[in-house]
Amino acid sequence: MKKKLFVVLALLLVGLAAATAVSADVISGIGWLEARGSGAVRVDGYVKNLHIKGSGVLYYRDGGEEDVAEVTGYGREIELPNGWVKYEGFRGTFNLKDADQTTVVLYGRDIGLQVSGRGTVWLKGYGTYRYGTPEGAVSGNWSPDGQTFNIDSE
């Protein structure tokens, strides 16, 4: 009986790992991505140009040199530990240029994203995206489970 239970648990764990691997696809591009939708967006890495707009909660952290973000619109700015800044009730735009070791996250709706640089972009929710490849632009839909895109402008 214990042996059967062990086998069933092992099979369940293997199935769960396989499902997680399938939902964690990583797509590589050549350095830019545009997206529109609702859900969650995360940008990590070196940002050559970043423009993000929408409504929700925005988080920003600059782990490198002190880069200045241009934030317009509404929202309450809250300084958090470890260099994070939270914009609660965010409704506006966030712009950043030539920033390294940057993380920007927006949970919300009516999101518009344009980013170029080197790093990763994660989209989760409902919307559309376009990104560059050596063969040209590729379009698709956001995944409700989340999807990661590697971008590299160099």
C-alpha cells in the first residue's frame, strides 16, 4: 500500500513539473517589445528606452547607478526597503532611458508597454504583444499563465 502511494505521488510530482516547464516558455527577440493589455508586466535588465502607461500598482527599483524615471499622472509614491518605490493608485505614464539593473512591475489594466534594451520582459494576463526577431516582427497574445521574453539589443 505504501509503495503504491509513493508511486502515485511521484507520478503527480513529475506531471506537475512537466506542466510547469511547458507554461514557462521563454521567447527570444532582438531588443524590443511592445504590448497592450491587462494583468501584470515585469521588465528586468538594462533599459535603453522604457515607456509604460496604465492604471494599477507600479513598482520600480534601480539596482545600478542612480537613474531618474519620469513619472506623470496620479498615484501615491511610497519608498520601500531595498530601493523599491511603489506607486499606489497609479494612473499615468512611467518613462526611463539608459538605466541598468532596473526592475519595473505594473499590475493593472489598460497597460501600454514599449521597451528596448537587454534583459527580460514577463507578461501575464490578457492582451497582445509584438517583438522583434532577425526575421521581422512577431505578434501574439499574452498568456494567462505568464510568459517570458528575452530581449537583447546588442
